[in-house]
Amino acid sequence: SIILEIKKWSKDTNKRCKIIYTAHDYQLICPNHMLYNPNKKNICEKCIGGHFINCIKGKCIHGSLAKSVVGAVEAYFWNLNNVYKYIDKVICISKFMKQKLDTNPILKNRTIVIYNFTDFERNILGKKGNYILYFGRFANEKGIKTLIEVCRMLPNINFVFAGSGPLKNLLENIKNINNVGFKSGEDLKKLIQEARFTIVPSEWYEPFGLTIVESLKMGTPVVGSDVGAIPEIIENNKTGMLFKCGDVEDLKNKIKRLWNNEKMLYFYSKNSMKNNFNTIESYYSALIKIYKK
């Protein structure tokens, strides 16, 4: 709706106003923003191409038929009215996201990739603790159930979970899991820095993976699933490892391999320090250049 108001203002005042849209999710092509069916708990691309009726069929918005109808109607409305043609540039926070948004012919020639930024400062490689860290939301799409199953299979390895979410009760009564709750600021940075490595077991199309960047900035390698933008951020066998999405055995083996290999862990940690991710300054410098074109 704001796009139409901007165009109305431009017409009324005869002034040019460029519209730059930053896409942090898949809202422009998927009514529930995720390309994920929360009921079947799997990745879903059925709405790509404007087939938004599938949102209703799958009750994809909070499992509610009514909400899914509203979401699908809204998506049809904006697409049928060609509202997105007024956007000058769509900033995609990963190449993967650009690939998905480019399935919409109106968006295809408007997308550009600028990786997201973090305010974490590059850290000096310090002493590692005796635990593996997961931090983020405790939800199905984040692969929490897969990770918990692996934790049960590796009782001699300590896992720390930092976050909150609807599946937090699943963490109870597992001896090698320490749920420290939601953490931020210096407390979170310390947890990340001292972890031997972090886990990103997502089972949806992560559009970027900020937790990966934050880990690498702190000199902490990452083991992540091979979906979405995660393979763009983790350099496999250099700053961490990729495992097959949802594969319990593969994740277990990757964790054991890295946990028991100090030389490999140091190699990954050292490479993590060499990352060249955007800062807030470089991110907005890039945006300004686009606006001036």
C-alpha cells in the first residue's frame, strides 16, 4: 500500500521518488513469506508463479483457513494490479533469495544482491570452551527436532541452546543440553566466542543466516544444513561444514568429526577470522550507490 501512495505523491507533485525494497523473506512470491508449509513441516514452492491458491489448500498461514484465504487474496490483489513494477530495485540479502524472487518476471530485472550486515566486531581468536552452541528460535523450521535427536545420540558432548520459541519444552530432561534462554549483547557474544562451534540445522530456505555471520565474526566455525543461503555463507571444509538437510546421521557424523579433531577446529576457526562480511557502513554505502544510479 505504501508503494501506491508514493506513486500518487510523485504524480501529484511531479517529483521523482525511487523505491528500493529490501527483501528479508519471500513475501513477494509466497503469502506466508517462508516457502515452507508449517503444517506438513517441509519446504514448499507451490505458490511460485502466482499459484497462491495453494496457500489456502495448505492452510499455510498459522494453520488457519481464514488467515490463509486473506493472505492468498492479498497476494493475488497486489500481483494482478502489477504494484511491484513500481519498485526500482529489490535488494536481496543472498544469491539464493535473488534466484527465488527472479521467478517473478516483474521482479527479475530489478533484483540485486547485497549481503546482510552484522554489528559484531571481528574478534581475536580466543580459548574455546567445552560445548557446541545453538542460538536462535526453537521452532520446527529451524531444525530443532533434528538437532535434539542428534544430541540424544551424543551423550558425551555438551550442547548449549540459547533462544526461545514454541518447542522449548523439548529441551527438558536431556542431560547434555543446557538451555540458557534468550541471550543478547555481550552475553551472547561470549557464548559464541567460547563455543567450539555452532550449529545451524535449518530445514527451511534460510534467506541469509545472520547467526552464521555472527559466529564467524567471533572466530567460531559453523556446521550448517545445505539449504537456502547457508552454503553461500559457510565455506565448506574451510570455515565449517555442510550436512544434508534433515539428515540425522550426517549431522551426527559431522559433529563427531569436528568435535574430535582439534587441528581441524583450529584451521576452521582461523579461516573464520578472515571473513569479509558487510558492516553497517559498507551496507549503506552500497545502498547509496544504487540510489544514485
